[in-house]
Amino acid sequence: MASTLREKLLQILYENEGEFISGQKISEMLDCSRTAVWKNIEELRKEGFELEAVQKKGYRIISKPDRLAEHDIQFNLKTKTFGQIVYAYESITSTQEVAKQLSVEGAKEGTIVVAEEQTKGRGRMNRPWNSKKSDGIYFSLILKPKISIQEAPQLTLLAAVGIVRAIKKVTDLDCHIKWPNDVLLNGRKLVGILTELQAEADQIHSVMIGIGINVNQKRFPKELEKIATSLYLQMNKKIERVQVLQAVLEELEELYEDYIQYGFDVVKMLWESYAISIGKEIHAHTLRGTITGTAKGITKQGVLLLEDANGVVHEIYSADIEIASTK
């Protein structure tokens, strides 16, 4: 996507963050007038940037708004493809829906769709996902792996591992994974993952991984108070969402490259090391009823293995998981 004059100006200010750069030098670099530089500086201020202007010194960034805009995401992003194409929205129904349409139109692998707010955000089984404006990270990643449909659930597990690693990198917090698609922090839901396919017969055309991360929420609706949490609530301070999103994209790309080259074994080992349920008694609520047993691990297809009291091992393909009370 072509950069506007304001985006190019922003890149110059970012690259010289903490230092003054003169209006004359900026105008020469952008091949525009000093007046045009000033006008774009004012536009950036309206967007929420705090910019200092000192005579004979020039301009410098003091602070930037907490936003998930294309340039902010891509600046200093250390990936080859993930996030190198960004579709950013203030408000949309669902990043998954837009990602699906973009995929049909030929979007490249690694493209992301991100929104400040989703009006119809959803998780598994069409459950609503609380997507309050500017508090969380709501995005979808488009992948085009050459794998079978049966292997697609592996990508949900891969995403969970990448997210846990990214949050550890940014905040030093230790998260855990609850099969199949939740990331928990101190036993409460921090992240939800929704994986959807565009496929026919036995061929995958694209995979959309939708991810919702609770970052700066200070409170949740009453029905979620006891089961959800955010990074803010755990750390008692505001977290820079761009930093979290960049870390997630970098970790996901590294894992995905290893997965494509070497297969699922490495991801499986990492997933089991982060899983909260392995070795514990759990209730698996399936469409056919509830199965109780000990979680033994996952198969190479990402299927949960549950051993009941009679020693029978059940393969759980889809279920809501509840860890049995230890009381």
C-alpha cells in the first residue's frame, strides 16, 4: 500500500525517536515544503501524537496514541510475512469475516486484519467475544499451508503456543493453555482463538486464525467477571498493545516456519509443556455427553486423549473442558 506524506513523516519521527529533527531536513527528505511538514505535524497531533517543537531544533515525538494502525504495527516489526500487509479498522463486525473475504480475493499469506472494535466478535460455537473498543487486540491472520484438512486443528494449538511465548516475552507473565483454544492467566481466560478454513474436498485454500487478547480491560461485564482477566488487571498498569501484537506475530511466524519445515512434533511438545490440564482430572462436555478422566496429552492431529476410570482412552475432537475440583 502506498504511504501517504503523513505516514512517511511519522516514519522519520519514529526513526529519530527521542531526538530532534529539523523541519528543513524533514522537508528535504520528503521533497515537500516546510508548510506541508507543519500541516502534517498538526494532523498527527489531532490523531493523538504528542509532538514537541523547538525553534532551531525541530520536532520530536514525546508520546504516541495507543492505536493499532498499519504503520504503528509494521514499524520495527521483525517478520518476513506475518503482518507485512495490514488491514486496520476502527470498527467492523468481525475480523474473521473480513479476512475470509480478503482470502477469497487472493490476499497473501501473512496478511492480518485488525480492528479497534468488533461489533459481532465471536469465538467457538458462535459464542460472542467481548470486543470493547481500544482495550484489547482483535485480529485475524491469513495462512495458506499445504496441509490436509485433518491437520488444520494443529494450527490452533500452534497459535496458543506462540501467544503464550509472546506474552512471556513482553510481560514476563506465565500463561497456560486450556484445550483446545483458550489461553489462561491465573486460571482466568486471557485469550481466545478461533480457526476457520476455506477448503474443498481434501484441499485447504486458506486458514483464518482469529485471535482476541484482553490487554487493557479494567473491568468485564458481570457474566465474565469471574472467568476473564486482562494484562492490565494482572499487572495493574497499561500495556502497549502494539508491542504485544508485534511479539505475537513474531513468535507465530517463527513457530509456523518450523511447523511447515519439520512438522507438528516440536509444537506438540511445547503445547503440552504449557497445557494446564495434562495429568489432571477433567470433564469433557461433548455433544454426546460428559466424559470424565485424566488428560494424557494430545495426538499428532491435536486430538485430546482422555483416560477414564476404567482405563479406556477416549479421543476428544470437540468439547468444552472443565478441570475437576480438587476439593
